[in-house]
Amino acid sequence: MRLPATLFWAFICGQAIAAEPFGRAAIDGAEGIVPGQQVHVVVDIFAPEFFTSPPQYPLFEVPAALVTLSDDRAQNLVQTIADVQYSGIRKSYVIVPEKPGSFVLPEIAVDLGYSANGSGIKAQVHVALPSFDVAAAPNQAAIPFAARNLTVSQSFDGSPAGLKAGDAVVRTIVIFAEDTQAMLIPPVDLGRAAGVAQYVKPPSLTDGVEQRGIGRSVEIGSTRTETVVYTASAEGSFQAPAVSYRWFDLDAHAGATATLPAVDIVVAKAPATERIDPKFDQPGEDEGKNAWPMVLLICAAMLACLAAVVAWQRGSAIRAWTERCRMSRRNSPRRRLRRLRTVIRVGPDPAIYRALQDWSGSLGFRSISDWAEAQRNPRLSAQVTILERRLFRSRDMQLDRGRFADAITLAATNKGRAQKSALPDLNPVA
């Protein structure tokens, strides 16, 4: 009876010991990859029971390619292997090859934490990433940009045909594309508009943009927004140039071109402005009213000069008074208590003892022990005893710095001033 039970438990324990984390990787859609296309490398990390810390996916470098981690949320997986349940986390790398050729991806080391028999374990899983080939399409441009469902749109902040000389109109061009990143979208060739001044603003790049598709569908992609300002200084008829934008369509696997038409800019002559002759006030009864500001200004100047003379003559007295006020404010009970608490919380033991000596002496006590007993606070007395033990006997006890600092209050110190001894003075004076 014992032998079958022993074999059974050995089998169960062997399975528990053999259950270790592992990883695997694959390419999502590895057929027909062209330069500029996003290659999604999916990496799954599995661990027995559950993760105590998520996998840390490292970045790596690949020659002639851009490597980033996908912004998509990680997916949770569950898989049972040999009667052992594994928890998994899926994350994707996005690799954009810049030219045709074979791309060999390295082996990555993923750090993680998982639970085994109720205890946390730190581990590192090595995953070999798959390789892929890139071949350029016959009609692909020299500088590749591949995407899906690319659209180009434009808008104006006003009517380009209703301008006046000196007015400005803002032209905004938005490029929307799926299955790409905003930083990979090439700039737009805006051309030059003859006859008007042209100012181009820095582009705006945004990922994760939602755009309404056909019906109720919502498309998520990236955008590049180009903004140009046209300013006309003279009347006439001008034209904002047309826009032609070339790209590679991944769905059609062919080159495509998106265009925007040219837009007429009509500038009319600015209306003549009405001339307003300056009006001069005649001297009369308003002269007295206009003189009051000058009188006030002269009085203010005289007061300022008087104050400067007084400050120069009484400079030393003013500085001494200012210094007394500053020292009085600095040595106020609240500030001294705040400095004492800071020393108790962060200072070494000798510094705490010196600070307590200054504090108790300023309150009229002959020693720290007398001051502590007068406070009638057991917590304070206990911490003072521990401090003296650490300084003069042994360091076998620890200070509770927070409790020590909180036990000292202004209310307690004011109540606990030293009382006059009942014994007569040693050196009586008349």
C-alpha cells in the first residue's frame, strides 16, 4: 500500500518541480512583407500558477529596421499543459524594415516573477524570435511608406475667397492612415503659393486616433497634421497649390496617390481708414485739474527723498532693529520646537542630546532629566532614558524618533517650567 502512494506523490512532486516558465514567439502575417510595413512579432510568456510581477519585455536593435513595443494593452492567456495550469501574458513588438532583405531577430531575455507552492520566485525566460524576409514590390517608391486606408483632407479657418489686404488664412492638411505609426508618416510637399507670404508650423503627430468609417464602423489609426498660414499684403487673386501624396497600399499591394485640389485665394483692397484730426485742448479752467497729477508726483518725490535721508542717517539703528526682529522671529518657540523635532528625527544621538540640553536650559531646567520629569509624559521620559543609555552605557535599545519628536509640544513645555527650590540660595544677595 505504501509503494503506490509513494509513487503517486513522487509523480505529483515531479510535475510541480518540472513546471517552469517558458516563452514562445511568432510573426503575425509573415507573407508579402514590403519595406515600410509594420511587422508584428507576438511574444507569449507563460508561468505556472500566476504572475507575481509582470514580464519585462526588453527592447533590442535590428540593423536597417525600427523596433518598438506595441501600445496595445497586453493580453492575458490561460493554458493547461500536462495537467499544470499556466498563466500567460501576450505582448507584441512592432518592427518596420527600411529596405528589402532578410532580417534575423535576436534572442531576448524576459524577467518575471511567479508563484510556486505559495512562494514568489524570480525567473528569466529566454525566447528566440523568428526571422522574416522583406521583398520590395516592383512599383514601390524608393523611400517606402506602407499603410492601409490612407486619406488626406484639408480645411481652412475662414473663406479663402473673402480676404482683405493684410488678412491671413490657415490651411490645415491631415493625413490619416491605419497599420502604421505617426512618426513614420512622411511630410507633405506643400509647395509655394506665389504672391502671398507663407509660414509653415511644426507638424503634429498623434497615434490611436478614431475616425468614423462607412456606416457605424470606427477606424483607429495615426495622423500627421500639417499647418500653413498664408498672408496677403496686396489685393489680387492667388492660388494655394495642389497636394499630391504617394504611398504604398498594403491591401492592394500596389502604389497609390492621394491628391488635394488647388484652392483660390482672393484678396480685396483694404477699406480706407477715416482720418481723425488731433484735438488740442484750449487753455482755460481745465489747467488747474491737469496740474494735480504733477503736484502729487512732486510730493511723492519729496517724501522719497526724505525717507532716503532718514535711512542714511539712521542706517545702523535701522539695521540693528531689523536684525533683532529677524532673530526674534527665528528664535520663536514654534520655530525652535520645529528645529528640535527635525534634529530628533534625522540627527545623530550626540546632536539630539545637545539640542535637548539647549531646549531644557532655555526653559530654566538644570538638566534634561529634570525637564523630562516635569513634562509628566511617560513616552517622553522613556525616550530620554533610552537616549542616555545609548550615549553613556550601551546601544542595545533603539530610539523611536517619531514618537520622541511628537511627545515634545509647546503646551507641555510651557506648563513644565522649573519651579523655585524650597531650599535657600547658596549665595544669597541683599
